[in-house]
Amino acid sequence: MRPRLKNVAWERVGDELRLVYDLRDQLILADPDGHVEKLLAMLHEGGRTVTQLADKLSLPVQDVLGAVEAFDAERLLEDGERLGGLDAAEAERYFSNLAFFESFGTLERSREDLQRRLRESHVLVLGTGGLNSNTIPHLSGLGVGRMTLVDRDTVDVRNFARQYLYRWEDLGTRKVERAAAWVRSFDPAIEVQAIDTGIESAEQLAELIDRTRPDVVASGIDQPKEIDLWVNAACVRQGVPFVRGGITVTKGIVWSVEPGVSACRGCVPADPTKPEGHADPDEPALSAEIAAARLFFSRPQPNRGIGPVVGLLGALGAFEVLRYLTGFEPPAYAGRPLTIDFAGACATSQVEWSRNPECVNCGGS
């Protein structure tokens, strides 16, 4: 291990040092004898082991190790031996990604390690329409190494309000083929498979996930109405996380399921008009909600997903996929749906699903 300081600035203020890496934080350290500042300068240079740092400073190894561990706990260090593994072309391609991941690198996991995880990852994308036509470009930019795209529709005029993978000359063509072509044109290094089919049964979906073995599923299919439960059952059974987004009139929602960790979609009512086993339908407030849901779902619902709406939902979904693939931070919406109020200045809120110990999928485990 050869600890290296990140892009940290510091200044001396009397007997103290002020360190700043991110504007959201600053670190004040006592340094009356100047040893900390000398250590910072050597860590900035990089290339030395802890023992070599201790020898250079004429300090006990344990003291220097303790300081290194403290800096690492503040996420100010990476291991120089875990950096420099990308060639010049790769470093240029992923320049912004690496700059972002620097913030989350540690001695055990460098920014390049996080990028490699993406390059080695496989995402199954269910649907290449409104939501995922915005998620796919984000996954491509991140450098996800492999994608399997599934859709059964053709490109039509209505798509152009929100689906920017497609062009006017694509009208009438198979959507999934055009989406795959876009990915290949954007970055030929990404392996992409197009599957032109709809999802008609839970068995078909389970077989698809079993056959493709994705690391994460990004689900954006709305029909049939049972689709979310099918995805949930197959993913929980296979231990595959999945991410979902959608919209109901003026509210958007993004949620995910982390099998074995979070509550799953089966833990909450499949039909909001029939919450059997999940709550007391005689409770007045709940009865009112059930009545409202019954009326709402009794009428056809046009797709209200304009570009900024699905763009925001697709970006949030891609961010959640990124969390699962790299672990740079824990999933944010696992069993905790994020709601965005498009009629209220895009204010957000979250609620946590209650785990159902009798859930047929996860059993509340």
C-alpha cells in the first residue's frame, strides 16, 4: 500500500491546518510541530509506503499508520498501487467518471476500481421507451460493459416528446434494434444484445433473468399490469436487484428492491384498491385512499411523461443502478420509494415499505 492524497488543499492557521477537499466539509487539525503538514506534502507526492513515510518523518510507524487511517476515514486517500491501471485512452474516456469516483475512493477501493466494476457489469433493461430511453444513455456514459435490451414496440410519432434515442427516419422501425444501434454507435466497447419481444408471463420473465444473469435489472415496462410483481418475484428469487420508475399524473416515483435486504414489491399491496392482509380497510383514511385509487384506475390513463419528467426519473434510476453496480454508496430507494411532485416544484419525499413476514417472495427476511 502506497497512500496518496486526493486533490486536497490546505493552509496553516497558527498551530492548526485547515483542509478542504469538498466545499461541504472542512477539516481542522492541530499541528504545532509541523509533522502533519510534512506528512500531507509527502502523501501528495505519493509513491511511499507507510514505513517509508515514517522513516522520512523520523516517527514511529504506528503513529504514521494511525494518521493514515484517520485520513482514510475522512476519504482523503487512495492507494497509489490501485491507480494507473488504465491506459491513456481509457483514462481519457472515463475522465469525468474517475473525477466523480475520486470522492468515494479509499485505500481499499480506488476510483479506478469503481470504474472497472462498471466495465465488468451487465444490466438487463426491460423496455426502451420513455423511462429507459433516458436511462440507457446514462448507463452508456458510465461505461457499463454489457447491456441486454428488451422491447416489443416500434418507433412512433408520440415517442418524440420524450424518447431521444430515436430519429424521425426511425419511424416504424423496431425500437429495441434502434436503441441497440444507438449504444453501439455511442461506444463500440459496450456489448449490447437486443431482444425483440414482449413480456407475457412470469415464467417467461423468470427464464429471461435466469438466462441473461444480469447484475441489475432496470425495469421500465408498464404492461401487463402484473409486470412489477413478475419482475419482483424473479429478481428476489435470483438475488438480483432491480430499479423501477414511473409516473401517475403529476407525481413521479423511483424505487428499487435489494433482495434479502430491503422489503420487496410483494410486501406492499399489489392492487391499491385491495390491500388485503396489509392494513385495516375499515380505517377511515385508508378507506378514502382505496376509494380514490378505485376511481383513478377505472379510467384510461394517457402517458404524461414529457421529456423533463422522464429525463429526471431516468437519471435518478440510473443513479440507483450505479449504486448497486459499484457500491460507491448504499442504494437510496431500496424499499423506500422516492416521490417527485411535478406540481409542487419537484419537491421530493420518501416513505419506507413495511416488511411483510408473510410475503410469498421474501418472507420478510
